[in-house]
Amino acid sequence: MLKIYSVSLGCPKNRVDTEHLLGSLGAAVRPAEHMGRADVVLINTCGFIRPAVEESVRAVLEAVHRLETLKRRPLLAVAGCMVGRYGAAELAAEIPEVDLWLPNQQIEQWPALLAQRLGLSSPTPGRLLSTGPSYAWLKISDGCRHACSFCTIPSIRGRHRSVPAPVLAAEAQALLDQGVRELVLVAQDVTAWGEDLGEKHGLIRLLERLLPLRGLTWLRLLYLYPAGVTPELLSFMRGAGPALLPYFDVPLQHAHPDVLGRMGRPFARDPRVVVERIRATFPEAALRTSLIVGFPGETEAHFAALRRFVEEVRFSHMGVFAYRAEEGTPAAAMPDQVDDAVKERRRDSLMELQADISADALRRLDGARLPVLVDAPHPEWPGLHTGRVWFQAPDIDGITYISGPGVAPGALVEADIVETGDYDLTALA
């Protein structure tokens, strides 16, 4: 039996890559609880922005230090976007203790490279699920077709490449057959699925393949670029049935056309257009977005417009990031870079506003009875579990604390909302 201790940093797509790598090594692979009991330590890194790179470097160096204290040293493999961004040769010169570097440009070869290093037989496609019985991520494509001026992903992950629909349908059914209740489709832009395969209305065609799968309770879409949220897609979703959740994660990044234009966003007009389009079809929709403050040239007037936009739209969920100049991106060389203190002030201002908006929206649910999908036992409180109602995506949104009869990981239970906070709910089954 081969025991592997794995760490996946960054986005859910990285977690899927890790699960595929571990699953490809066969049924003899088992997760190790800690490094001291592992035959292999695998760290799948993020390299999207500087803080993510720093976190990845810390994780690798901490593993190196920990492994030096062991009598039997496991193999240390480091994979992912940090390796793709800086190159295995450069990183190996800095951290020679790493035994195997796996850049994401060679992701299809990861299983063979690791199996060869371990002296194992040829790997076969597989997936070792790490999220428990309630949900799983389904990565439908890799890379990106856009050229946003602040983003490193196209240079790290490459051009947009869709996973063929039959492959995705088979993987999805295999996950559901393991008891998974919710599938979360992820990509850099899920609305772009199928374009490189010659598919017209590709995402609709893919959803038509996935929604009838047996065992599916919820299906959620993450990362829909604004221009891809078309009337045709919304019309399909409206009639698709209850499994396809009216949850829209649309990364707008800003609201002012001047800033959006400099960002090189594919939808640089008034973002209210896509918000109004969604709400005209789904008045009940849960809207999530991400915003960047302090982009080069963002003035106080630009920020004031962004704040008014947030006040008016009242997103269900919102992430706000202070812009960071990333080496090699066009935005890093732009004039009128904004002071870091100004960026943080603007970020804090929007997050305080969003906390009030979220708290007000959740307060209205006090006493409501809603289905809760149970994820896991609470690590500290016996009898208490964490879960989510339909408008809470795993890992990125608030959670629902739940207890009562029938509450167990993977269960979908009706529960009464008994307490609300800024982002979280408390429920009794």
C-alpha cells in the first residue's frame, strides 16, 4: 500500500488535479494523515499572485524541514502553477531537497512521471476524492482564452482547452455513484466550454449531458464570465429543473468602464447589464462576484462609482482583492500605480459594506425552513455539523451550522434557521 500525504493550495481546479493524480496510481494508494506516515509528500502549488507564491514556498520549505527530522524520508514532489510559472530548473536550484518537480504544462504526464519515480506500473485514469460525500468539483476545462491585463493565468495554464463531454459525463457519473450529491463545475470561464471543440452553445450542450445523470441532487456553476451569460443560457437554465441551482458567480472585477477598459476585461461596458439580465430571468438568484480595488489609474471617483454599484446591486456574496502588480503582466508596467495604503482602505470599505448587506439578507431568513446539504462533522463540537443551503458554495461562501436527527455527512435534510450572522447560518433539523 502506498501512502500519500497531499496538500492542494489555491483554487478548486488544483484540488481536482491532485485527486486525478492520486487516483491514477491505483487502488493501492491511501491518504496519509501526516507526513511521518507517508511514502510520498505531494504539494500542489498556486502561482497566480505573489501572496499565493509566498504561501506555496512556505509550504514546500516547511515540508523540507519536517522531512529532515524523519528517520525514513518520503519522496517529496512539488506540482502545479508555481512550478509552471517559474520553471522546474530555477526552483530546483533554489530548493534542491525536492525530489520531483511537476509543472502544470506537463499535467497529462504527472501520473507517468510520479509512477516512474516510484517504480510503479503504468498509471490508469482515476480520481481519489478528497471532499467527502456531499460535493465534488468537476473541472470542465483548463487554461484561458482571455487576456486580462492583470492576470498571469494564460501564461501559466496556457490556452483554453475543454475536456470532452463524454469524458466529463463519465467522470461525473463515477462521482455520483460514490454518493456525491452536488457537482460544482469549475473552469477559468465555464461559459467558454466547447468553443475549442466547435460546439455552439457549448455549455448548454454539456449541461444537457450532465443534468440527467442518476444521483444528482445539485449542480452549481462557478466562474461565468459576464459576456458568456447570454439570454440563451439563462433561458435554458430557467427550464432545466431544480437540480441546476440559480447561483451565478460572475467575476466583474470593477464597475467603472474606464477601469474595466484598462483591465482588458471582455465585458467592459456597464456591468449592470449582466446583473439585470440575470435577475430578469431569476429574481431569486444568488449573485456572487469578485472585485479588484486599487488598479492602476483608479481614482477616488472610480472607487466611489464602484461602491455605489455594490450598494445598489446587493450581491449575495462578494470577494474584494487589493490589486497587486504581477511580474510579466501589462498592468504591472502601467502608470499611476495606487498606494498600498489606499488599496487596503478601499478594500476594507467594500468588505464592511458587504458584511452589512449579507447580514441583512440572512436576517430575513430567520425562522425559514430550508434544505441543508451536510458536509462534515464540526471539528470541535460533538453533534454539530457544517453544511450549506443552496446559495452557499463550498469553500468560498458562508456555511450553515446544523444539528439534529438525520444530520450526517452527505445527507440533505430539512432544517429550521434559528440564528443568522454576517455570513453564516445556524439550523436545527
